[in-house]
Amino acid sequence: MKNNVDENIEKLVKKLVQTASIETPSPDFTKNVMSGILASKTNNNIIYQPIISKRGWLLISTGIIGVFTFLIFHTENASLANQFNFSFLQFDKLLNSFNGFQVSSMNANILLLSFLMISIQVLLLKSYLNKKYQK
């Protein structure tokens, strides 16, 4: 039964293909297509707007550099929790968990070097993307 249905479908398709005529485009088809492509190309200009402004990046980098500078030059044995008064925030349990926290000089140097390398990559990528989108 299925074989018979398939043969009927094939015969119908052959008949439709033989009776169908070849369609030809209008004489100015290429001109119309190319003008449409040019119009769509000029309307889709990408305007680059950064997610984080230059002032935002400056504040972020200043904060990170400040934290790293504090960690590198902090040589006293006193912990961070004892130097600041956070009693009004009710974070006593959280701050007490960091009482004996100290950063070794090797860890501080690794963090500083990582930050420096990431900063260089961000600057290089930013200049590359600026050149790419200014065309």
C-alpha cells in the first residue's frame, strides 16, 4: 500500500515538473537587488557605546590599585578588622572570621602582576575594537 502511494506521488511530481515553465526575472532585477543591498548596508551602521564609561573604569582601577597598594604596604601584625570600626553595620561575626588574615608578599605580588597583565589586555583589546568599529 505504501509503495503504491509513493509511486503515485512520484508520478504527480514528474507531471508538475514537466508542465512548469521556467520563470525569468525582470530586466532590471540585478539593479534592484544591488540598490537594496546598498541601502541596507548604509542604514545598519554600528554605533559603539561602551557599557562602562571612562570615568567608571577610572574609579574601578583606582579602587583596585588602592586595595593592592594597601595590601602590599600593610606590614603591621594588626588585622584589618581591628583597624576599622564597623560596629554600626552589625558584621561582628563576619569581621571576626578575618581576625588572623594576612596576605603574604608572594600572594600580593602575584595579584599585582595579574592585575597589571589584565589591564594591559583590556587596553589592547579596547584599542583593537575602537579601530575595528571606526570604519
